[in-house]
Amino acid sequence: MTRTNLSLRRLRAFGTASALSLLVIAGKASAQQSSLDYYVGNAGVGLPVAPSAPATGGEKSQDTFAPVSKNVRMYGALYSVESCVYDARRGVIVAPSRGVNQSVRANDAWIAFINHDGSVHTSRWLGIQNAGAERDNMTPSLVFNEPYGSFLHGDMLFYADRDGGTTDPATGQTTPSVAVLRTFDLVTGRPLKSITVAGSPWLNDIAVASDGTVYGTNTGAADRPETWMIWKVTPSGESSVFAKGAPLAMPNGIEVDGDGNIVVVNIGSADVISFAPDGHVVRTEQAAQSGNEGLVIMRDGVKFVSSVRQGGISMMVPGARATLIAENIPSAASMCYDAGANQLVVPMNANNGLAFISLKGIWPARGPAKR
């Protein structure tokens, strides 16, 4: 045998052994990865951003979080943010970012905590993991695609999400889009339930009644009144159409008032419509502008409405004509009330930011609102 042939045989043997070693290593890594318990990002701005993911069994991370120095303040951490809620326990605004469209990459959304002044408290709390294996291989796995409306009910976060509407690589066909309600534990960030709303391609905004019933809007198309809907989802997960067509006009923001009425604003008109739980219209009021998306109802019945098309914030005092308290906010989406600072927080959607409107001298803080 020549020296060259001997070298080739050694290389082949080494290559085979190396391949086997790599398979073993990959297998161990896969086994370790598949056994990861669910985790969220470290609270605050600092290092490490994410804890070492513990294996299933309750082991605690050994990482020590070190906050950023006091002379540093961070802004941003938002992308295509559509809605928000206020977490009174932490004193932060909970803002979900949709990330890139599902046609680019599915399961790309995350949640940031934002301080009263707009600075970042935690850049990525829920959704610290990358889309793909990191999210798929946790127990439980994380699915968070394109959150639109959000609502806080007790210690449960509700999000209007959707599945599908993407191209199936195997067939080249577009998969049907379907609305999904996803819930998370506000304390731990762990996923709780995913409820498919059969018949609805997606929900725009959502509100949760005191008994846990969810109401969600299908905004629909301007020239198709049959697509203007409010959906009702019971605590057991049964879904049905609560209202359809006129007097709705591309319904968007939705809330439940102190009397248990379901209140909705419309993009297609300035109407603010209150429905009783049995579906009949209790009253119809007028915002100062049309093209509306966001709705906040205070404990005293005062309503604030944001116009995503005209940029104004209407204040509606019961029995009085609506007035504008702010104007020309780009893409003023589904806002929330920050009770810790007595201000409205207005997501600006494609502008990737939040607007803050102080209510000092405008509305007296008499307790937190629904959101």
C-alpha cells in the first residue's frame, strides 16, 4: 500500500468517526434543547438579557443579572406595536410588537415593558427566544405571531393573534388565515391557552367581560358590510357572531363599560355604539372624528377614542359633546391608560413607537381604567 493510499484511508476513517461524533453531539444538543423549560427575558435593562434556560425539573439559572449603569437610559424595543395594557403591579406599560409579517417569518412577535416616560424597562420579556427551534423546543412552546388587540383580565394577558395566511412550502398554496386568542400568565409569562375562532380570519381588537367572555372585532372591508362583525367567545372556548353589519361600520376598538355593555368604535363612522350583553343597541354616541381605532373607558364613564386615520384623541363626557384633546398623531392605534402616570399611551403601529398624552388638568385620576 502506498503512503498516499494509507493517508486516504486514515482520512476516511477520521471522517467517519468525526461524522459519528457530530451526530452524537447533535443528538445530545437536541435532547438538551427539547427538554428546556419555558423562560422569559431578565427584567430590566442590563446583562445578561436572557437567563440561561433551565432544564425541565425546576432548576434555577445561576446567572446574576447586572443592571445597566444609572447614567444610561434606553429607548425603542418596539416594532409595529398595535396595542398596550398597563401592569399596575410592575408599574409598566406592556407593549406587544408584531415583528415581521408572517409571510417573512412566523412566530416573530415579542413583548416589551415600557416605563412611564417612554424609556425601556425590559426590551424583551416574552419572546426573548428566536423564532424556530428556540421557541418550538421549550415546554410549553411559544407561539406568538401577529398580536393586534390586547387586554388584561386579572393576571391573564389576552392577545388577538392569528395563524396561517402564509405560503405552504410543500404546495405553494396560501394557508387559510384564522383568528386565535392567546393567553399568557402576567406574572410568569407562560403561555396558557390558544383558542381558535373558527370563521374569523383575524380579530382586530378584543375586550374581556368580568365573567371571562371575550368580544373581538372583525373590521372587514369598506364595501362589504357582511364582513363587519363582533365575535363572542365564551370562557369554554365556544365562538359565535355577536353582531354583524349595520349599525357597525368597520368596527375596530372595543371595550366593556361599567354596566357590562359592549362598546365599539368604528373606522367607517364617528359612531361609538354600546350593545347590551343580549345584543341590542343601548345608545349611539359620536366621537369628534371618524376613522377610529382605540377606546379607553374610565370608571366615571368618560371615554377616550383615538382616530387611526385622522390622528385625534376624542374625549367623550357623558351627556356632553365630544372634544379633541390631542391632534395629528400618526397611526393612532389601540391605546391604553397608564394609571401610574395618569396618561394615555397611544401605539403608533407602523411608526414603531408610542405617544404619551398627559391627562393632568383634563381628567381626574379616580382609579384605573379597564386597560
